Amino acid sequence: MGDIPALPRAQWWWTQKSGSSAQEYEDAAYCWQSGEPGVDGAGRAVASLYASVSDGASESLLARDWAGLLVQDTVESMRLAGDWWQELPTFVRDLMDRSALHWDAFLTRYQAERAAQGRPIAWYEQPGLEKGAFATVLGAEIRATVLEDGTTRWFWYAFALGDSCLFQLRDGRLLESFPLSTVEEFGITPQLLGSRNHDAELVAERTRVAWGELLPGDELLLATDALAAWLLASAPTVALPAFAHFDQQDFAEWVDDQRARARMRNDDVTLVRARVGAEA
């Protein structure tokens, strides 16, 4: 059995809405990679990189906190479920149970901290807490699988609820987009996961799943809606930025420039990027 090549290194950039502070940023992202190879359902050696992005709905209370909790629980549920995409209802139930438990614990801490600061929850905030927070969620796994002949093949698996999108690039060209494929599909009411929603069956019905094969040199981008819409509107007529060479400041400045040119909607922007090594 051959050795698994090194997993891609995920890069992550973000910036808040123009005119807002960093504390008002309501997107979130989280990445994690397995330290040791595991085994898939067919008994083959595998290693995975997991990533998730979420866009908190500003209209809901504590959306920033919900999005941050959701991306970590998404990665944890994918990691523990193995071939999670094969049993989507079970995976969705695990994610919702996990996030509901963590949300309740967060609210307990939040209310205690507010009380300790002399700012207990006001009567007008209570309905918002009872309604819960809402966010889109996109999770993806990049998996290296060692075949019987010792060669390694790379695949991606993803699920999405809402309009955060995954893009597969090859030689700088857009090869695949998920779950949306045209800019016209973006609307003002995307599917959202609520912190108080316990209807796992309905959420599973609304959750979309996709997968594909990655070749050496391919890139995956996970983007929240403002950047996702820009990518779909711009490709293939506009060359994509050299994201691989960006740092956080470069990314924020590029986003500001696109907003100033009226090419990108003024919203929180988040991007996670990973590239399969050319030597894979």
C-alpha cells in the first residue's frame, strides 16, 4: 500500500462589511486536517482535510456566535461520521444535535456574563433569543484515498444549506460550482439553519450534497455569498486574483477595490482555499 501524499494546506481570509468594525463580522470559517491516516468504508487508507464556512444572518440575534459555533460542529460531525455523505439524514441529525447542545451551553454562558457585567438580558432581546440565530452552512472534505495498486486519488465531498458556495478550479479555470451555478440563483432569502430548529428531516431534505475528483494542481475555494456571486459573475471572462500569494491585508484591500468598482456587494466576505499538490 502506497503512502498518502501530504494533505493540502488550507488558507483562510476574511473581511467585514465596509463601514463596519471587525467585531461586527458575522461570517465564520474553520479548517482541520487529520494527523494520521484513517480507513474508509471499503477498508482503504485515507487522509482528509475538512473545511466549513458560514454566513450568519444579520437579522437574527447573535448570528456571529452561531456561525462560529456551526463551522466547528460541521467539521466535527464530518470527521466523526466517516463516509458521512452516504447517510445524509443521519449526518444532519448528528450535526443538529451537536450544535443545539453547544448553543444551549453558549446561551447559558452569555446570559451569565451579561448579568455579571450589569447588563442583564433586556425584555426586548428575549424574543430574539427565543427565536434563535440563523446562518448558511457549507462543509467540505478533501480526501486522499490509497487504491489497491498503491496509487492515490483525490476527491472532494461537500454539503450545503444556503448560498455559500464551493468552486473547483483547474489551471485557473472554473470547473465546478456547488450548490449554485449561476449568479441569477442568488436571492434575498437563502436556506438557513436555525439554532432553535429541531426538524432534522426537513433540514436534510433541503441540504444538497455533491462530490468530485481532484487532479494534482486543482484548487477548491469555499466562499460566502458576496464573493461566490462575484466568482460566478466574473468567470471565465475575468482572471482570478492570485489568492495563493495573498495575505489578510491583500485580501481585504482587493475586496474593497471590487466594492468600489461596484463589482461586489457590500457584505461580510470569507474565503477558504486549498490546492492539491502538483506532486500528488
